[in-house]
Amino acid sequence: MMFGPMTAVRTAAFPMFLTALAGALPVVAAPERGAADRDHETRIQALEARLAAAESRADNRFNPAVSLVLQGGWAAFDQPAESVEWPGLPLGGEAGPHPEGLALWESELTASANIDHLFFGQATLGFHEHDGETETDVEEAFIETLALPAGLGVRMGRFYSDLGYLNGRHSHAWDFADAPMVYQALLGGQYGDDGLRATWLAPVSSVLMEVGAELFRGGAYPAGGLDGDVGAVWLGFVRLGGDLGVLHSWQLSVSHGEIDVDARAAGGHDDHDHAGPVFSGDATLSAVSAVWKTQLSKGRSWVLQAEYLYRDENGFVDLVEDSGAAQFGYDGEQDGGYIQTLYQFRPRWRAGFRYDWVGADNQLVALSNTTGEADDDVAEETGLVSAGDDPSRWALMLDWSPSEFSRLRLQYAQAEVDDRSDDQVHLQYIVTLGAHGAHRF
Amino acid sequence: MATHIDWRAWALSAGLGLLGAPLASAQLQVFACEPEWAALAQELGGEEVDVYSATHPGMDPHHVQAKPSLVARLRAADLSVCTGAGLEVGWLPLVQRRARNARVLPGAPGHFEAAAEVDLLDRPARLDRADGDLHGEGNPHVLLDPRRLEQIARSLALRLQQLDPENAHRHRARWDAFQARWREAEARWSRQSTPLRGRRAIVHHQEWVYLFDWLGIERVAALEPKPGVPPSLQHLSALAELPVADWVVVSPLDDPKAAHWLSARTGAPVVVLPHTVGALDGADDLVLLFDVVVAALLQALR
């Protein structure tokens, strides 16, 4: 068996050797013969190229689908990004604006394949700049069952939670250049963690009815900064979806989660010498989402999409400064949402509008304070004091996708934070090298 | 307390009932990716099958989304009939994973790919995205060649017999009837299409390869400079310099502007051909589809 391919290579090489020999003897050949040989040679070369292409496909047939997503762009903000804070909502996780000016945004390398007849696997490595250094992190790395009976499915590893609608999608598949404010504030940009998901798809063919439960170890914002056991976070969701006629499709989802937060560090004023506020306690997270899509003729389509998220947190917030420490009893209610519409007015062009907002209603009670500063001043430094109007923003987006594999986007947004308005402009490119991406609903 | 227990018992039994519910219908549930395979499955499966078409003739099969309804339908399917060769790569793998139905996963008897049953044309010698929306396995638009369609139909008929052995004799009888009807129609199309042989066509998208292979029509060029890339003025101007073709062929999904532009410059008539069953009035089943195609090409020559 081992000699099979070798023999094949030798037989294939033999006529090539002859043609090479013929080509090396131009003096002997008459001019007409030379032309015929060249013609012959070009044809053989063409055949060889085709053979090589066919062979490379055969060799790669079992390899995973690999794709590299490159994102980058240019961002400009009226207000310096570091001066903008949302009252009562210190940012955690990966949340925050894109770097100002021209920059590489997050790039992702994804490989996925059926592992065998039982499992599918996928890994996504993310590369991004953080404080001048390039960081690589494992955004997702999971395996998923393919063939459990009765519509059951299990996924394990690291993955983005199926909470809400956008959270389960990678940022390059989002329709605007940045995450909605509520994702930034409540989910640290996007919530992904190590854990387990079980879902069940009801045997109903007229509508999609899916229920799922997720257990996570709680290593990522909005859960604790310390590794918890699997079960520090649990989430459940119900998803319904279907068609109305041949042109309209819809999906609704409701999610709810309970989180044990163990020493979560986030936000706070970083212009002071302190270790930042650390929160321990319980949190609940709820989300509802609705999506409506309409296919119009001539490659046009229309999408209406909205999500609302609500977070309730109870526990203690500790702040350590050079001069001493303070502890607060903390009861926070935060919520926000977005509503967006997209109109694909030509097959390759889309325009969109989004309105999003976020708000907090937090109670802080000083339990101890040895910093020597007034309780209110220390409380202010936690970043958890909510005041004033809820930050809000509207955005207009235009994008052009010359092919399935590239997209250029221009986005203008105006945010209102603390009665100050902030003009934000993004120019973005998203390209995919390699495997064809999936058209997710 | 009693009501509480009752409620739980109800929920438990309802849950178990749903979990264990056999897909009660006696009919074989068929999930067809495109209308042509829905039509074929219906022809060959008759009353023994319940056919759902994932796309309708007005949708471009390249740009379908993995909609919730498709997941729910594939979940219930006993057989999926798709084109394959990469045509559904944007959505079907995702729907398959989300539907978690081992009966219709690739490799299972309930997974049928039409393109795997026939020889494919247009296999690219090199794979480079700069060459447009290429399918590495070959051109997937296999429908419009009656000879290939017969091969596909024969395999699908066997598959139906394999999946539904109780009704195998019915499936066999329907296949025999279909084949007889098809052969008769094919003889008719052969007679009618004699004037089409050796003619030359400019196409919008490379989806008529198999039709032309069958009819002996030469494909001179495509309005799309590269597959999936819309026509540019520069490219069209170059096409206008070519010797005049007999037709400029478009599907009802293509924007006809480019074709009309070229037609106005060169005099080659624009002919709209149905790319699938139901794409044009009158093309309501597979036989009528080819009737419409042949008639439209002949008509435009007059």
C-alpha cells in the first residue's frame, strides 16, 4: 500500500522528463517541430497545473475550514475617549471604544471541522492590541455534539453565551462598527466563558422552539475576576423563530442568568492611586431580543432588530487606596438596549440606523472607611454612583460588500453623556481570508 | 400543595411526550434546498412524501440565511435533497449543526446531494478568491441538463426506496413512469433543439453550463467579469467588441440592465430563461421547465 502513491508519482513524472528532454534539444528540432513542442508543452503544463490543483484539494479535504478575519479602521471622537464615563457603569472586560486614529482592530483566526461522526469542533484565536502590546487570546474553543438523539445538543469548552441576540456572534458579523452601549456596560463588550451548554430543539417543524441552559465557571466579566467552579454562572434561554409567508422571518428570545460574583474588578477612576473597586456578591442578568427580516426583490432586504438587557447586583464593593480602605454595601440596577434597522437597498449596499442607551440606578452605603476622605468622595471613586440622564446615542451606518469576503463601512454616531454631546466617526474594513463564512440569521 | 404536584406531573408528562414524540406522520419528510429538488422529490415520492422547499424561485440560492424556520424543518426531516458542490455552503452546514438531526447529516442515507451523482463541469484549475465566487468542486448548477437530471432522479428514486422500504414498490413504479415520460420528453426536446446546436450565447452568470453542454451551445462570455461580481461598464464594452452572439441569456433573478445594454449595442436578443422550477410562468414542473427553456431559445432566434 505504501508504494502506491510513489509509483503514481513516478509514472506521472516520466512523460514530464521526456518533454523536458525534448525542450532541452532545440538545435535538433526543426522550427515547425519547435512550435509544436511548445504548444505541446503549454498543454502539458496546463494539465499539470490542473492535476496539482486537484491534488491539493484532495490533500486538504480532511483539514478544517480555516478562515482569518482581519478588521481595522479609523476612529475619531469629539470627546477624548478616556474622558467619557457612563455614570454608575464602570466598564469591565473587553469593553471600550476603538483606538482613535488609524489602527488594526481585532483579528481572528478560526478553524472548524467535524471531528468525527459524533463531534464538531471550532477554535477562534483573537489578536488585538492592548497597551501597546499584541495580545492573543482564545476567544472560543469548543466541541459540540452532532448526533445526540431527540434534538439534544451539548457544547463544551470556551464559547460566547447565547444570551440575547448579538452576544453569540463574533464582532465582525455585527452590523455596526461598535457594540451597543448596553453590551459594553453590562457584558464587558461580549460575554464568553468556559463552560457547558445543553440545548433542546423541540420536534415542531412549523416554528423553531429551542430551550437551552448554560453553566460557566465565571472567569469573565460580568462574573468574578477569580476563577470560580463551573456553575458560578448559569443561564437559561428560550428561542422561538419562524417565517411569515415566504418573505418574512422572525426570531424572539428570552434569557435569564444568575451569577456568583467573586471579587470582580472593573472600571473606577484610574487617575487615583488605588486598586480599583472590587465587587463581590450576586448578580442576575436578563435579556429579551427580537429580530424581523424581510426579503425584498432584486437582492434587497430589510431588518428590524431590538434587544433589552437588565442587570441587578447585590453585595459589597471594596476600594483600597494608599491611605486606607473602604467598603460599601451595593445594590445596583442597570439596564439598556438598542433598536436598529438595516436596509439593503442594493445587493451590495446596506444602510442602517441604531439608537441605543444605557442607565444605572445604584445604591451605595458606606460600611467602613479608613481612607480619611469623606464617604461620598470615596463612593464617587468606585464609578458606581449613578446620576443625571441616561447616556444615549444614535448612529447611522453605510456599508458596501464587494463580495462575500470583504466589507467597508462608514459610521457616524452622536452620543449624549452627561449633557455633553460626542460625535463619533468610524471607518472600518472587515475581510475574510479562506473559508466561506456562514450566513447566520 | 396538590395543585403544585399536579402541575409538575403535567409538565413532566408534556415534556416527556414532546421528547419521545415519534415524528407521527407516516409520510417521509423531505427537506429540499432548492425548488427543483422539491419538484423532483414530489414527482418521485408522490403521496409517500411531504416535501418542504427551503428556498423559493425568487431567492438567490447563494445568499440564503440559516433562518430559524429552516432549522426547525431540517430537524423534522427524514431526507434532505440539496445540490451540493458548495452551492449551499453559506447556510446548510450551519442549519445542519443547529438542527441536530443525524438522519440527514452528510454520510447518512437521508443526505442526498445531486451534484455528487453527476460529472461536474467548470472545475477550476486554480482556486483564488480573486477569480470570483468559485466552487472548487465544479459548477454546481447541474439542473439544466436532462441527461444529468435523469441520473440524479434515478439515484434519488433508489434512495427513496432505501429509506422507505415498505413503499418501495410504489417508489419503483413512480420512477418507471417518470423515466418513460422523461425519455419521451427528451426525444421531443432533441428534435426541437436541432436549430440551437452550434449557436453562441453570452450569459449573465455561469449557471447555464450544463444546459449548453446538452444543447451544444457555445458559451462565448459572461456579463459578470468574474462569477458573482456584477457587470462593469469596462467589461461590457469589451464584450460589445466580440462577434455578435445569438442570445444574451439571463435568469429572472439577474438585473437585466447589463444584458439590455449589450443587446442594444450588438443586436443580440436578451432571453430570460427560468433557472429553476417556478422561476417563470409556465415552468411549473420539471418537464415544463425544459419546454419553456427550449421554446424561449427558439423564439429568440426568429
